[in-house]
Amino acid sequence: MEEGDSSRPLLAVEDLHVAFHTPGGAVRAVAGIDFQVGRGEIVAVVGESGSGKSVTALSIMRLLPRATGRIERGRILYNGHDLLMLDDEAMRALRGRSIAMIFQEPMTSLNPVLTIGFQIMEPLRIHLGHDEAQARARAAELMRLVGIPDAERRLDQYPHQFSGGMRQRVMIAIALAAEPKLLIADEPTTALDVTIQAQILELMRDLARRLNIALVVITHNLGIVARYADRVMVMYAARMAEEGPAEALFHRPRHPYTMGLLRSVPRLDRPRAARLETIEGLPPNLAAVQAGCRFAPRCPARIEACAREPELQPTDVGSRAACWRSAEIAQGKIGRVAAAGAGEGTGASGEVLLDVRGLAKHFDVKLGLGGGRGTVRAVEDVSFSIRAGETLGLVGESGCGKTTVGRLILRLEQPSAGAISFGGVDLGSAAPDVMRALRRKIQVIFQDPYSSLNPRMTVGQIVGEPIEVYGLAADAQARAARVTDLLGQVGLRADMAARYPHQLSGGQRQRVGIARALAFEPSFIVCDEAVSALDVSIQGQIINLLEDLQRRLGLAYLFIAHDLAVVRHIAMRVVVMYLGRVMEVGEREALYREPLHPYTRLLLDAAPTPDPAVERARAPRLITGEPPSPLAPPSGCVFHTRCPVAEPRCREAVPPLVAARGEHQVACVKYQ
């Protein structure tokens, strides 16, 4: 099947219709999608959670759940051959070898009882016939290629021993193992920080160009789309809203939904707005879609003609748009379609709510099959405080210790050294009954929504459980009303209370996690990548919601994230970590305007801007070199092995965190 006419597209999807048959009726997840992908072409698919992006990808891979998923109509042509006509054996031979996929949630895609090495080596043995030694050597090479340090040792570890970002890199390594001709990446960089994200996407783009691989990237990160995509498909409610060259869609969108998406995303190259613009309302219920344009109920530019469903039509800029008013948009008669709010947060009070001093966490680990032991210094000498009503941003590369800091604060891990106090109470020595009361005040939004939600409970039960346990509602009726209200606050319809986690998209599961955290009525929330799995329009709604709750209830947040534009918008102060240590701490605007540490400068430089013209005019400086192993961190400054301005004295001693400009602190020898 690898042979074929090189003049035709490698992948052609024609009139694809996919439905899921549930007890509540048929959910039309994809309704009439047409697109093509050429060899060496990078096509990005964007749209809100539940719009059909991932279902389209799973249909191409023939991985829809057999019990409920049905491809009701259409063709999927790979090299001119209809994949829907292949038997299971032929499809298995193709899947992983010629067509590969990077899945959205690595923890649910990796087998928890098999080592990382076994899972990377599996496609090498099955599809390429490698023996054990060849497969292991290639697996280690792939691990290093995607930025995982100490590859040989980590091949013998299990998925739970990797951070979220590390697991995502393992998934990328598995997908690239057999060098497929078509690579489908479903949110491949959601859990990755900007530096590794840039390295991975540069690698994927290089492979696409060098090996003539067709690359389909499903993402909600418009900066990534602007930097890497040749063409963009915008999906909404199971249909295509707009499709065309990336530059045309970013600079001259011809659909109101595309215009709203572009205005919803925070940008580092523009002044910070008091409030993010959002697309008001929710996507329609695909089990009962109304006739006409599916975006019409949320579109401020709707007219009577929108009662009829528009077809994709060519526009003046070489794209295709499914909008009755695309010509008027081209003429400039229709402008802003995202709603802008007003107002700024009230700011932090003077009272310190959370105080962390000299925090350290060391993990004793087994070193490979030899049985030796080692110590991973995940967190080392971390100190900061958070005041009531304040948001502290915590950024840094995957594996730098951000999530471990959050888990230590939550008492899900016990610190090796240091102290944590909350509201004046020492969490390290707090009695069980005191901690039980405090747990209602200290809540968390986890990074991986699927592994943090009980698969045997409905959404309504998951969100309602803390309300029942802590007696926050008078009776069952009041509890159900509170659950409905919480779901509405995070952008979910009331009918989703009856669904189970596996019946939701990744972004919808993340919103359930946020609703559950809010159900406790906490005063402090650890947000561990709380919006990383959300599309930009819902992301804006959630960030605005978190800010509204902060203003109304005086909530404080530790906001752990890798999206620097989001952190800049929501955080009041920012802590930058690298390999377990704090590199820089500063007030938001000062740190973003003039970062002092070389690592912070490289982080900001690697962050993509959602504008193809800006991205193509600059060459981002990538952090070079392999990340050091936390088992054997470098002497002196832990960043000196990758620092472009390192000096010999950087190797001599660990630089302390010192005040460089007022309260702006930095751990760099240049400021000692």
C-alpha cells in the first residue's frame, strides 16, 4: 500500500459521518467532513472540545469503540485505498507502521504494567523486525530524541514513574518509532512546556519535510498552528466551519467562529487585557442538533438565512468558509464576535495564606535491573508565599518539580525537608482531624483529568460527592441543583451529569475536575495545568471564571502551567523552576518585560505567537543540550550545562536566590 500515485494526496477524507449510539440516542460526532492531506504537508485541526476533531482522527485509525461508534457514511482514502474496506488484520499491519497516532492522554494510552522500554520497542519488533538489542538501542535513541534524560536507565521504568510531560514524550517516541508516512498528533504538546514543545514540533516538522511525512496536528494552541501549519481546518459541532491556508485564516478569517477563537487567546506580544475575550454560550448538544447553522445561537452576526445550514464555499482569500455572511466579513461589515468583559481582580490582601520555606523532596529509586539505588532530587530548597486573593504562577520545563511542589502542599507527598504552613497551621504536624477540615479549604485541579476521575461514577456523582460528604446542601434536590450550577459555571450542559468520564472528551473531563474542586467551596486551589487540555474559547471562559471566583470569594491559586501567555494573564507573581530549584521570582509585568535569568529569557523566546507572519519572521532560540538527570544534577548552577552565557564560576557553587531589583529575585551568579 506504500506504492501509489505521488501526485494525489496521501490522505483524502470524503463525506465522513460518524455517530455514537447511546441509551440517550445517537450522537452525531462528525457530520460530512471533507479534507485532504498531501505528502510533506502539515495540516492543523482546531475547534472546541467535542467538535469532532479526535473522533475524525480515531475514524482514520479505525479505533472507534466497537460497541457504540459507527462510521455511517463516507470514505477514508490512504494512498488511494479505502481504509474502511480493509479487514482487521490488514488494518493492524498498517496501523503503527504506515499510519501512527500520538494520543491525547498518555496515561490512558500507556500500559501501566509494562515498562516504558517494552512499549517503545514493541512497534520496532513487530513492524521492523528488530531483535532485542537493536530495539533497545533504537528505543534509547528515540527517548533522547524527544528530550528524556538518562534514557538507558529510564527504559526500565513504568509510566507512573514519569511526569505528565515525560509520558507525552514517550507517546511521541512510540509514534515516531517506525517512521510512518502519515502521523496524526492529537494534542501532542498539551502536557509539554514551551521549550520541549518547540523541540518536539521542530523535530516533527523536520521529519515531515525530510521524510515526506503527512502530519495532521489536532490542537487548541493557536501559537503552534501559526508556527508550524501549512493549512488549518476549523471544526465546530461536528462540521467544518472554515478551511484554508494558515496565513489567510489568521489574518483574514471569513467565519465568525474563527474570528472569535483568534480573539479568545491571550498573547505575549500585546498588552495584557483586564479580561479575556470569550465566545459566549456553549456548543450544541450533538444528540439533538437544531436545523441551520450550528454556530448561529452563539453568533452575534446571525441573520434569518442562518436558519438554513450553509455549505463550505470558496472565499476571496483562497479558503473555504461555511457562513452566509463571509462576503460581508471580507468587506469589513462584520467585526468583533468575541465578548469582552471588564474589570480587574481585587488583588491580594496583606495576609499570607500559604507559606513554603526550604521545601525539598527526594525520592529513593531503583537503578535499572542491577538492583542499585539512587536519589532523585525532585525539589530542592524551594521557598515562596501566597497571600489571600493572590495567584502565584509556577512555570518551568516538565520534570522540574512543579507538580511535586503542588503534591507536597496537598500532603499527597511528605517533604524530605522544609516547612509548609496554611493559615498559620503547620501542615507537617497537623492532626488528622485538622487536616480533614483543611482539605476542604485546600483543593486541587489535577493535570490528567481521566486518571483523577472515578470511572465508575457519573459526572453528577463525582461533582456531588464533596457536597454530600461535607453537608453543603440541605437535601438531594438542593445537591442536584448545586451540581447543575457548577457544571454550568465550567461550561457543561446539565444533561452531562448522567454521563461517565469515558463518554466525555478530554477538555470536558478537565472541566468536570474544575467543577469538583469548586464544589468544596475552597479558599486555596492548586491548579496543576488546569486549562492546558481546554480549547481557547473555553479556556478563556474558565480563566475568567477563576478570576471572578477569586474576586468574589477571595480565593488564592497556585497556578502551575507551561503556557506562558496564560500565566501572564492570570498570575500576579511568577516563580520559574528548573531541575527542582527556583531560578527567578518576580512580579508579573516586571518578569515578562525584563527577565533576569537566562533560562527565563529562553522560555519566553520559545513561546509561540498566534500570528504566522510574526512566527515566520523570527527564529526562536531553542534550549540546546540534553536535560540533566535529577539523579545526578550538575554541580553549581543546575542550568549551566545548557546556559548560552555560562561562565566557569557557574560550576563552582549553587547561586542563592537574591533580590536583584526590589522584590524581583534571581538565582544567577551575575547578580550575586
